[in-house]
Amino acid sequence: MKPLQKRIIRNTQKTIAATNTTISEAVYNGQRAVLVLKNISTAEEVISLAIGQEATNGFGLVLKQGETLTLAKDSGYNPANQIINAIDNGAGTGVLSIYEEIEV
């Protein structure tokens, strides 16, 4: 039987600027187990995400208003431990809901 691992849980939201914004730092002492990102902007803001590099408007993982990105270890995929950045396509008023679990 595997020993239970401790999970650090982060459940927050962040305003995304029209410049590169870090939404999750790289994980060095553990493994990201779950990452759920949802564009909860009230306007028609589009948020572009980048893993391991700076975010560029319109490239990478692009979330329109109301869209969600889910990466989970339980689905057979280990989410990357690299830094995750985002950028807003407009005046920097996009809002991203962030749920993250890190096993340590």
C-alpha cells in the first residue's frame, strides 16, 4: 500500500494583465497533481496561457470567456511542474480562477 501524500491546495483567482503574468510558480519539491484554470472574466476577455515560458497573446493554450482547462494526474497525465504564465488580450482586465493541488 502506498503511503498517503500530503497535498497543498490552492484555490484563488487572479486578474490577468495585458503583459506576461505569472499565475503559478514552478514546483520543485513535489508534483503538481491537479490544475484547473477557468476564464471567469465578465467581459469578452481572452486569456492565453503558456507553460514553461512567457505567455504571448493569442498563442499557446487560449481560454475564451467561460472556458476551462483541466490537467489532472488521475486522468493519466502528470501536469507539468514548470512555471505557468498568462496574458490578457485586452486592457488587462481578464480574471482567471485557479485551482491547484501539489503533492509533496
